[in-house]
Amino acid sequence: MATYPTLKLRIAGDWRQRPGAPVHNPLDDSVIGEVPYATRADLDDALAAAVEGQRIWRRTAPARRAGIMREATRLLRDRADAIAAAVTLEQGKPRAQAKVEVLRACDIIEWDAEEGRRAYGRVIPAEPGMRHIVLREPIGLVAGFAPWNFPVSSPTRKVAGALAAGCAIILKASEETPAGAMHLVEAFIDAGVPRGVLQLVFGVPSEISEYLIPQPDVRLVTFTGSVPVGKRLSALAGAHMKPAIMELGGHAPVIVCDDVDVESAAALSATVKSRNAGQVCVAPTRFYVDDAVHDRFADAFGETARAVRVGDGLDPATQMGPVANPRRLEAMQRLVADAVARGARVLAGGERIGNRGCLFPLTVLADVPDDALAMHEEPFGPLALISRTRDLGEAIAKANALPFGLAGYAFTHSAPRVERLSEELEVGNLSINHLVASVPETPFGGVKDSGYGREGGSEGLACYTVTKNVSHLVG
Ligand code: NAD
């Protein structure tokens, strides 16, 4: 049985219910809950509690913080099946993938918790009697904004980073997928995170960001979402001299050379593309395939894609659920129609399934001209675009032609090609011969319009700290 929880805000040590907006199941458009919207008084309360929470958490020993964080992962693992079901209901992804998301969130929390114990400073040599000591201190209260594509693991990146570094955080998670974030926060609260250290709000996104970001007590802004909103929030943060972590969109290129097992690369690509119905900022999207192997790659990709079972994420046989909202459905239909009108060939999918909900099949287009809208606009859905390239130079040039620079992938066994790709691809994360963009211990983030700052790895944790240099002349 899949049940959807009663949604609440977490403010100043209480769970609060408020009127808000309906939450829909993207499978059939049914209403499954109501997300509460924080009032202005709720936000004032959250801020006051966060200031006190920040004072307490900063002075909590890193080992104690790590202990509470590990306890939260124990609770999340115990509750993973129920959390996964709620995520499937609100977001659409298959339940097995939702459970993997919860478990991945636990891995992130554990890694950050342990890394928080290693936020070492430095002692810099100086003349006799002088000590220069570099301290790494928690940056202070964080305002975190998380999107709907990963209702659990995206907020986790922000919450785990902040808590591990000794920062309090006010999280505004997605109003479209609120249960994942609520379950996450609940696990931390049940694990013993003190009052005011971790709070959860929902509301009109622009009203909350415009309230929180200018507050003098907020010392860091972290946002995952679209490039236009990221630019707006980073401008607001800049106007108030707040540093920001911006994890924005991508349009990941995949360069397929002629020296690999093409059929395996194509099958893997189709499978990975189907995950979360392609609504992943690092999803492989533009496939630049060497002319010598293009047709074999396209055939194998189309064949695997056509076999992907699309439907209700609660059915164990389903491999891909609906896209998460009508905006994504509209985007898929618009981008496919435009590409086909410009001469692209449909190798799989292409048309909406049924006339209720947001089911759209894994769609593969070949011979997609460079001027097709989909080649520029992030599809953020189950759409793969295959193009023929003459050589590696042309593939790299096309890969770099967009303003995005988040993930990039390549398939080749040639050491010189790997060297060239590593040097020339303009991305924050490059994976070769596999399609995993990041793990908890590696830094994840973009270049160009894909944003700045990192999540994960020691680089990610560093974003939640500031360095203070203390020079001490003895005697
Ligand atoms: P959108 O631009 O309307 O919103 C993107 C996210 O930002 C949402 O979570 C939304 O709640 C939030 N948001 C919007 N305005 C805000 C504001 N003023 N203050 C704070 N938060 C705000 O787009 P959408 O239709 O929800 O998603 C579509 C696009 O967003 C996709 O095409 C994709 O490019 C991008 N996206 C990226 C990621 C990612 O992981 N980087 C995740 C979700 C969406």
C-alpha cells in the first residue's frame, strides 16, 4: 500500500499545518495532498529560531553532529520503502528508483557527516614567536532551495552540507514534491537535530526567496533549478553580498568514438536516459557519434528505448514513470514537433501516451539539425538526440557550443582521446566509458551557465565554511 503523508511545515520546533496548494500525482492528475504555505509570521518565526539554532549547532562538536546525522540515515533506511512510495506518488518515478534515491541520500549524509569532522585548518610557518593559524568556521545560516526532480536527494545535498559544516539551514523545497523533503527533515528531527537548526518551508517560491536572501542573518544561498531562476537568485544574493552555490541546468553531450563496443554503449545510454524520465540535470542528451559507428549506435539505442516499459511507478514492472508535471509534457511535445519539422527522424517514442496524466515515452531522434530547439533548450525529459560527427574535433566543438557546462560523457578506449577530452570539454564533471556523473565523495557542479560552487566532495563542504586567519605574536 502506498500512502501519502499529511504535509506540514517545520518551524521553530513545531510541525505546522497551513492552507496552501494541491499536490498532484503526475500519473493521472489526481490530487493527493495539500502543501502548506508559510505565512509571513511563520517565516519570521523560522528566522528567529534559526539564529538560535545556528548559535547552538556551531558550538556542537563535529563528532556529535556526525552522530546525529548518522542516526538520521538509520531512520531514513528504516523508512525507505514508505518514503519511496510517497515520492512515486508525487513525482512519478518508479518506486525502485525512488528507493535508490533515498539510499543515495543516506550515502551523501554519511559522507558529509564524516568529512565534517575533517574540516581542518592550517598552521603557517612564520618568524619565531609568530603563529599564523587558519581556522575553517561554519559560514552561518543557509537558505536552501531545492527542486522537484529529486525530492529527497536534492534537499539532502543542501541539508547534509550545511549540518556537517556546523550551519543551520532553512530549506524551501519544491511545492510540487513536498513529501520527500518532509520525510527527510523528519528523520533529522527524530535523530536529535536541535530546534531551529533545520527548518522546512513551502510557499510562493519568489516570495520566500525574496524574504530570506536579503536577511542579514542568512550567510549563504544554495539553489538547484533552472538557469533563469538561478540567475535571478544569484543577482539577489550578490546585491546583499551573499555567496551562493548554483546548481543549474545542463544539456549533457555524449561523444561516442569508433573504438568502443557501440551496441553496449547505446544500450547503457538508453537505460540511463530513461531514469527519472530524463529529468536529471546530468542526463545524457546530445549524442555526437562518429560517422563510422553512427548507424549501429542509433539502431541499438532505438531498440533499447522502444522496449522501455512506461507507466505507473508503483507497478514493479514499470521502468519509466510519467514526467513530473504538465510543463515537462508540453516541452516534450513542443521539442519533438519542432525537431521533426526540421527533418529529424523518430527512432523511438515521439507521442504522448493516453490523454490523462503526463506519460510520455522514451523518445530518440536521429539526424537532429543543430538549429532544432531541442539542441539548445534543455529538454529535461525523456528525449535523446543523436547526431553524426566526422571526427573528435567536430564533436568537441559541438559539445562546447552551448552555454551549459555541467556533465559531459565520452566512450573511447584511446588514451590520447581521453587526454584531449579531459582538457577541452567545458564541463564540471566528465565521465568516460560510464554515465555516472558524481558520487558523494566527488565534487559536483557546473561551469558557464550551469552555475558555480560545488556539492559533494571536500570542495562541496568547503562552500559551507569561511576561513579566518589568526596571527598570534607570542610574548
Ligand atoms: P522553473 O524555472 O519554474 O523552476 C525551477 C525551480 O526553481 C523550481 O523548483 C521552482 O520551485 C524554483 N523557483 C522558481 N522561481 C523561484 C524563485 N523566485 N525563488 C526560489 N525558487 C524558485 O522551472 P520548472 O518548470 O520547475 O523546471 C524546468 C526547468 O528547470 C528544467 O528545464 C530544468 O532546466 C530546470 N531544473 C533543473 C534542475 C536541476 O537539477 N539542475 C532541477 C529542476 C529543474
